[in-house]
Amino acid sequence: MTGSPNKDGLTAACGDTAAQGVRDGKGEVVAVRLNDLNIARCQACNNGWGSCREKGRCQVADDFQGLQQQINEADGLVVITPVYWWDMSEAAKALFDRLRRCAAMKENNGVQGKPFVCIAAAGGTGVGTINCLASMERVFLHLNNLQFFDLSHAMGDFIGVTRKNRSYMLAAIRAATEQMTRERPIPIAR
């Protein structure tokens, strides 16, 4: 998943490279451009806990439901966002705010235990890349549900890419996504 409106910038280059790594690992790529979807911000329905808390589904009708189903069916996740104001893009935030409400605090939530790679692509100065990655880490900590999940079983990686380190970090992205595809998550003993 990429969260940039720019189809040929640094985020797109990271997405192309990640897809190649998945293909190198003999995986199937399902590319999603978040900016092409209609995903509204969370409405915090019913005093903050609408159907998302009870049923794991958001009651706001848009493209989120289909994407949530794709995420649930995926073997792993690659999320790439540009760095805007030291954080994820608005498209990535909208997705994760809603996904977090639907999936957090639920055992077997469709995301828990899946391998993932999160990439923050800073096309400007690179300042804010670490803060953006920290935001992404918090999302995946919530989605992997600390109440039920031992993080030692997660295959996760957080990669920061800037204009200055682009050449060698693209190689790191390809290697990380290839390895993620080859290594399936370790089953969680309960």
C-alpha cells in the first residue's frame, strides 16, 4: 500500500521496489494506492465505539471495507507513506485510524501475526522520518494487539528512506520484502 498522490516520486519508487522484492520471494503482489480510494476519516461513531468495537467492521460506507477484507486475506503487508509534517500522509492516517478501531483489542483480527514492512519515504530534507516510523510502529503495536500477541513472533521492519540514502535503501527494501515473502510468520502458541 502506498499513501502518496505522487505517482512517480520517492514513495512510488519504494513501492515498485517492494513489489519486486515480493515477486523475487515468489509472492503475489496486490498493489493499492490509498489516494485512489475513498477512505473517509474515522467518525468516532456512538461516543467513539460504533460497530467497529462490537463487530470489527466500520459503519461508514466507503472503500475501507473492501480494503480491510484485502488486508485480512493478505499473507503480509507492506505500507509505504511519504513523510508529511513528521508523520504519515493523510491517506495512510485515515486508513490506520479506522483499521485500528476495527482490529485493535481483538484476538485474530486479520492483521495480528502477519509479517509487515513499514516504509517512510521523505522526499524533502529527511527530517521527520524517524517520527513517522514511530507513528507507524505504534499502529502495528496496536494492530498486533499486545494483550494477546507476543511480538517476538512478528516479522516486522521499519525502513526510513530519504533523497540522500535512496540508492542503498531501495536495495534494503527489496531485500526486506523478499525475505518477508519467503519467511512465513511463526504460528502463535496459545
